[in-house]
Amino acid sequence: GENVEQHPSTLSVQEGDSAVIKCTYSDSASNYFPWYKQELGKRPQLIIDIRSNVGEKKDQRIAVTLNKTAKHFSLHITETQPEDSAVYFCAGHGYGNKLVFGAGTILRVKS
Amino acid sequence: EAQVTQNPRYLITVTGKKLTVTCSQNMNHEYMSWYRQDPGLGLRQIYYSMNVEVTDKGDVPEGYKVSRKEKRNFPLILESPSPNQTSLYFCASSFFAPYNEQFFGPGTRLTVL
């Protein structure tokens, strides 16, 4: 079945810098890769997703890139702000109709 | 307001005492799912349902049961809870299958003593 690995587990950046979180997946048939943000004490919320027929997708300061050959995808946040501090989860659509999440990355933006 | 609700939000119980966590959505979503969140392990899928009367195991189904008798409701049942089921539980729903935005409930913090 699908296995999703996420790195790093924690990431500290200075306000205004960029942050990059990387995920790898195992199932070459996976075709949907969402990213969720979870603020402290709150529920996860979708921030961006990408499907396998697209290599890159942007939404303001957030972008996701997908490399199907290497089976990895990354979240890029530019001009980070304190409100970007949260836990970020990547996920892959696994075998059948499962959704498999990575272990999460704690992002701290220092002001 | 479109939402996913869960009850209870917090629960402390003892080993072996059956419990049910309810989940309800008002968005007419077909796909519903239960996850548990543990530090360092992310969100792990317990069970999911593609539609009424259609349920299937996720990656960590042992010790849990679910049912989907109505489209809007997807309760999680722990027949005989054990301390290793102490966790934060999230219900989620999406319009169709997992390759659409998952809308998460507020979470249920369960402690099994």
C-alpha cells in the first residue's frame, strides 16, 4: 500500500524567509496529493492540492511541485509570516480509496 | 452553515467500557472517514465509507467498528477500549472519494484509563 514520508519533522525560519517541506510516496499509481495545515488546537484544513497531470500549482505565497518520476512532492511557502506557524501534513491517495498522510512538519516562523 | 460535527469533544473512560463517537455532516458528502492523530505519527486512517452501507478498512482498523446507515452520519464504535486507543480522533467528509478536499470535524480527545 501507499507510504508517505515527510521531512523535516520541524522547521524554524525567520519571518520573510521561505520554507520548503518535502514528501515522498511509494505507490506510483497515486494521483492526488493534498497539503493540510493544522493550527494549534484546531482541525486540519486544506491549503493546496495537486493532481498527477500537473507539475506545479501556485496560490499566492504557497506553491506545490510534483515530480512523478522521483515520486516526491514539495510545499513551498514564500515570505513567511507568523500566522504560517502550524503543523503541515502532506498526503497521497493510496490504494483503493484511502488517503495516507505523512507524519507532519511543525513550522515555526520567528519574528 | 456547512460543517462536520463530532460528539463528544472530550471523553475520559475506562478500559473495556464500550463507547461511540458520533460524526455528522450536512454537505451531502458521499465519502466519510475517521482518523486518529498521535504525536509523530500524523493522521492515520481508521475506516472510510464511500457511501451508505459501504465501509472499508483504513490503515489502523483494529479495535474499531463503524457503520453508515445514513448518508450524513458515520459513528465510530470502540467495543472494548484499551489505553493504546487514547488519541485525538477526527472525522472528515468529502464530496466524492478521497481525492477531493476533506472537511474535518473539530476532533474528539479520548483518554482510556
